[in-house]
Amino acid sequence: MKTRLDSLGISFPFMIGPMVGISHAAFRKLVRAYTPEGLNPLIFTEMLSTKQIPHESLAKTKELRIFPGEHHHTPQLLGNNPALIEASIARLNNINPWGYDINMGCPAKHILQHNYGVALMGDPSYAARITEATKRFSSIPVSVKLRGQAGAAQDVNTLIHFTQTLQNAGADWISLHARPQAKGHKGEANWQLGTEVAKALHIPVVLNGGIQTASDAISIVRDFGADGAMLARAATARPWIFWQIAEDLGITSKPKLFPLKNAPRSPAEEGQEFVRATLLLLEYLQELFTEEDFIQERIAFFTALASPWLDFGHSFWKLTTRMNGVEDLRQRICDFHEKCSLSMTEKIKFW
């Protein structure tokens, strides 16, 4: 699908956004394992604090870890101080990111207290200065992730003005979470917002929020006029969703790990594949991290976010929270796979 993202070298306009506790290197490797060869979707890191990055070890800090040969990873920066942003970018350049993203969408209270995240949308000129500074320090693309309605941007015209301000400040593209700040991750997303903003800007506009299936993602681009679709929590339940999108678009290449298979489609196929994907994620976590407590916590968090899509979600999540070490966890997952009936629902309701 040809969109304005082509101008940035992105020909597959589907990506996975930043998720705290999920978007670590092992999860990114899992998604890549299910992605057909030749496609290079953007996958974001977890939210990274610019107050901490300048003082952290790239080798030791788990959120900064990348896997060997990783590409098209995009760090998301949380901050509002140009000097700290400059220092953070100088450090992060060592992991060869594709681009940088500025967080102007997180609605968490502890983030708002420091005038980070969605709080930046309350002051367009301040937000523009942060964007301009990040672009000045970066030689690679800079994007901004923001909320559809937050701060000063409480109606579509104000939102358009706000995004035009970011565009004029040098943002190469924006992603728009199409839910109001007050809704968090709940309720229906207003994808029409993306249509209105995309018409008003000359830079690419990517839409985020409520995208659960391959058909949702394709519709965002085909029917709502966005330049791309950014998935998030649904990708924990469907790490193979890029594979499904590719098949639906007529792309015939396969993931290197699955050269003779088609993407799982039926509820039973997806349910079975999810458990296998959890075992694969466990393998990647062990490759990249050494602390067993961290590995177990990441598996439990992964299954918790995916559980609403799984008819066995609650019992499987509980299983991953009750184990005696990683090898015990692996055996419990294998036993569960053999003994249980597994299936997945296409969509859930965000209430």
C-alpha cells in the first residue's frame, strides 16, 4: 500500500507502538519472527525517560537492550528538557535506531505531574519547542505520538492546529491515538479523527487505538485515509498480525521461521499458536536476559495483556504467575498446550 510514509522509506505502513513492560527486545524479536521476509515494519521500544538515559548503561538497562541484527526499532522518548533530550539521543545513537518518537500521549498521573506525555498538548508552543529541539539533535526521522483529544486540543479544529504546529516545528510524521485522554485505553476509538488530521497535514499521519485485527489495520489506511496503522495490545494476542495483513494484501513472502505455513486464522489455530508463541517468547527472553524473576514477570505481563482475546486467557495467565523458575514455567505451558482446548476470539470490547 503506497502512502506518504514511502517518503520516509516505509513501504509497509503497519507498525507496533510502544507498550510499557511489553515492548522489550524479546517481544520485538517475537514479532519479527512472525513477519514475512522483506517487510520492515517499525516496532517501538518501551517509553524511555530522558532523565535517566544519559546516566544508564546501554548494555545493562533492560529497556535499552536490542537483539543481534535488530533494525527498524524506534525509541520513544519521554521528556521536556532539550538538554536531556540531546544527551539521550547521543547515547541512543549507539543502538542504531530507525528514528525517534516523542511521547505526548501518555495520560498516567505520575507522568502528567512532571509535564510529560499528554501534558505537553496543553501548551502548543512548548510542544513545538520540544519537537524542534529533538529534530535539531537527530539526523534520523522524528515522530510525535499524541492523543486525539487532550489538553488544549479538545476539538478537531484545535487538534489540527496543534498538529500543524508540530509539523512546522519539524516533525517528520505523527501518530494519533484516537481516544480522548480521559478514556485511557477504554471505549471506542474515533478513527474519523485520523481522516480529518491527515487531510490537513502534508506529513504522514498514523492512526492508533482500538485496532484489533488485520482487517481493522487495513481499513485504517484504505477507508479512513491514514498513512499507517499502529497496533498495540492486540499484537500481544496476535504477534503474527503482520503476517495476516501481508496475506490479505496479496504479499506472498513467508516468515523465515515458518516458510511452509500460512498465518493462523481460525479461532482454534490462533489459540494454539498463541501458546506456541509464548514458548518462543520465553526462549527469546532467556537469550537476551539472565534474571529469572524478570523473565517470569515479562511472560506473566504478556499473557495478562493478551488474555481478553483468549477463551482460556484467565486460566493461562494464572498458570504463568504460579511457577518455580523458568524451566517449571516452560513445562507448565507445554502441559497446558497438550491438555486444554484452545481458541481465540476475533475482537474484544474495550469498556
